[in-house]
Amino acid sequence: MMMMTKLGRAAVLIAALPLLSGCATLAQLGIQAPQFTVDNTQQAQLRLLGPSFGRPQGGAAIRLFARVRNPNPIGITLSRVAGGLALEGQNAAQVDFPLGVPLQGGSETIVPLDISVNFNDLPGLANVLLRAATGQSIRYALRGTVGVDAGVLGQPTFGPMNLLDGSMRVFR
């Protein structure tokens, strides 16, 4: 009887080895960071905001359009983008977007990112204001970290890295 139990356990282990090796392969599957590029089909927008109680010197509302590609063979969820926005090389705003954007394996989608800039906090942005007022383009750079939810494979964070670089004009 004892010999039969040992043989039964051995048979179960042998039968389970392919399943266990499949789990090891999944665990070793490195999740890659989503790839961000500027969506060239939509123009980044900057709207100047007049002075108000909360913004005595005014501000800007910025909308960037990111084309986000999932290079992984499995679906993930883009859960967070956090970092900083620079305008004409000057730090302009901190961003933290809890997103929840599902990305199928190998797919891409357009993600609009809305950012508010308060000119009270940024005396170094006078050059940006002048360029905006005269209709010139304004360079921007978004740098930060990206968090994803990969289900049973975890919730990795990638970065900091350059996410978007481009230019925009005042949108009226």
C-alpha cells in the first residue's frame, strides 16, 4: 500500500511537470514598458487662461496626444503616468495621471493627457508666454514613470524615461 502511494505521488509530479514549467515560463516573461510617441494625427494644444482668483497671473491648459503601444504579447493595463512637463526647457508642471487604459498585446491606442500650468508658480516661463502670445510654436517634453497592471505577472513601474517630445501652438 505504501509503495502504491509513493508511485501515485510520483505519477502526479511527472504529470504536473509540463504545467509547472509553463508557469516558470510565464514568470520569466519580462513585461516591457509601453512605448510612447507623439500622435502626429492630432496637434498638441495650448490654451492660455486669464487671471482668476486661483491664478492671479493666469495659466495654461495643455492637451498632449500620446500614441501608446504595447510591445508585449499579452494584454496589460496602462495604470499610471507620473512625472514632469517642461516647456521651452523650463519645468512647468508635475503630472500624475491614474489612467486604467487597457492595451491588448501588440496593440496601440491614443491617450489624451490634459495638464494645467499655473503661471504664478513659474516665473521662468516668461519666454513661453511671449512665444504663445506671438503665435510661435512652443517645445514641450514630458518625462516620467509609467505603471502597468499585467494581471498575475505583477504591476511593474518603468522609468524615469522620456515619454513625449514635440511642439505645440496656441489653440484658440
